[in-house]
Amino acid sequence: MFEEEGFEIRPDYDRVNTIAAELEDSRACDATILLTHGDASVIATGLGDGSVIDLVLGGHTHKSILGETPWDMIYLEPSAKASAYTYAELWFTLEEESVRFERVANAHVVTVTDNISQLYDLPKNEEELDPQVFALSETAISAAESVNKEIGYITVDAVKYLNGQDNDGRDSTCGNWMASITARAVGADVGFINVGGIRTDLKIPKGQDRRYITAADLSAVFPFKNLIYCYEITYEDLLELLEYAVTGSGASLLSQMTGITCYYKDNKVESIVTDGGEAIYENGTWTVDPKETIRIALSEFIATTDRKEKDMSNPLISWNETDRLISTDVTDVEGALTVLTEEAAENDGYLYIDEGKHFVSLD
């Protein structure tokens, strides 16, 4: 199911081992535990003899597992439905100015009950259920249920490609929506989204005139939990960014935009037009002060990725070291939940999606 939604999930043992080694070499930690939703024995074996990881805690198989690899890596996993839990002790030696990890000891699986029915929230079990564990479970269940709560509704399909690959594939209602949300989340004038960040289509159900949007939908729209980078730049800076955005490499990062419209030809910006239809730049001439500032917003991925095009690089990379970058403290999905909840409250649930073209090729 994940592959169908555009995700690829694979075990990357080399990456895990590299991160663990970096943590221990830098003294960021004294011991390393890997928590994974996978068969503990398979994961521990896959990490290999050279791994510095000290303990592997697994899941998914619905069975209790306790074992040790030939190179003394202990792995543990409890059976399903809270019928068991795992226990292990990590032993350290305290030295004058340091701590040295010694070993994992006393590892075992503890069976809570062989009768799963005793663990359900039923009147007959009231006296047996631990009130603290029960309260924690209720909190988790409520949080999980909240992701399906309806925030508002859209009346336009939010799709990655509105007109196929026409206009260089830059006509995207989902991209426009994401770019607008990104900008509004941090009070910016212009928002950008990269085409690779658009991982789902939200379509109106057949025969209906709207689609209701939930928090779960927003997690699908913004699956990477990127920080939003907000910049305050001049119009001259904006032109430089757009000149990069209309190159092949730049278009893969700055793919969709809302707040203004850019007309380009032969990889050159011809004009920049406001949403109100005013041309602020045309054929090399400004109708505004080019030193005037404007705020733009985009994902951390766009802001920190450089894809060179001949002698051009992503300008954002160098701007990250200047006072142009003014905030990086909101995640995209967090911002989306906030701005769309507010928009829905103000418009009886209606959520607007911009269907316009904001990068327009004149070729």
C-alpha cells in the first residue's frame, strides 16, 4: 500500500550503523538502542558483526523473541496486544570523567497474561486494569482518532498534474495548495513547493461536489514533516531566485508557486505579475523599487538542496548564512493544520484551492 502512495520503505542497515557509530564516536551517547517495527532477530542479524548497536528492540511479528547474535548483540521483542513486555538492564562503569558502557544484562520477556480478554476495557476487568496504563492508552487512542476528524472541505481536485506534462508539468492544484499553505503558515507573501514533494492526489469522490479534508489527509499531503524556511528578500533577490527556478534543475526544486506569477521564455524571466494583475517586472524594467522586500516561504528540503544548472546554483543555499533567513520554527504539516483550521472556521468549512498557473512558459 505504501508503494502505491509514492513511498519506498526499505531496511538501510548501512545508514543505521553509520548513524549509531557517529553518535558514539562523538560521545553524544554511551550506548545505542535500535527500536524498530520489524522482526528483532532479522534486524539484529542484518546489522552485521561490525555494528556498534548494543540492543535491538523489535515488533510486528506478534510473538515473543529473545536472542543473541554470534557477535553478542542482544535482541528482544514482546508478543502482541500488551500480553507481554521485554526487560533488559544496561550496565555502565562510572570513571572519573567519563562513562563506559559494559553490557546488556538480565534480558528477558515477561508474560503479562495468557488470556488476552483480561486486557480489554470491559466492566468485568475494571478492578484488574492499571489506571495509569489505562489513562495512557485512552490518550493514545484519542490522538489516533483525532487524525480522522474533518477540518473542512475542498471543491476542486488537489492533483499533482492538472494538465499532464503541459506547461512543463507546472500546472498543479495540489502544488498550488501546498505552496499557499506553506506561505500562509509563516505569514509570507509567496510560497514554493517542489514537484517531488507532491506525493498524493486528493480528488472529489465521484458524483459528489466536495471532499472533506482530515488531519490524516494533511499528513499525506505533507508526509516529510519539513521545517518551513521563511526569508525576507528584495525583489532583486526574487528575480534571481526565479531565474534559477526556470532552469531545468531549478524547476525540479521550485516547481510550483503562489502569490505571484512568473512568465518565462528560453529559461529567462520575461515578467513578474502580482495576483492582482500588476506587472512589477517586465522586459528588464521594474515598476516597483527593486530594493523593496518581500517574504517567501518554502520547505527545508528546497532550502538546503543545490542542483546546479551550468553556472547557476540554488541562491537559497548562500542565503541560509545571512539575515535573509528569518525563521525555521514551524513544520509544514503543523502549519497546514493551523491555517486550514482557521480558514475553515472563517468560511463555514470551505477550503480554497488556487487553480491558476503561476509559472507560465511563453515558448
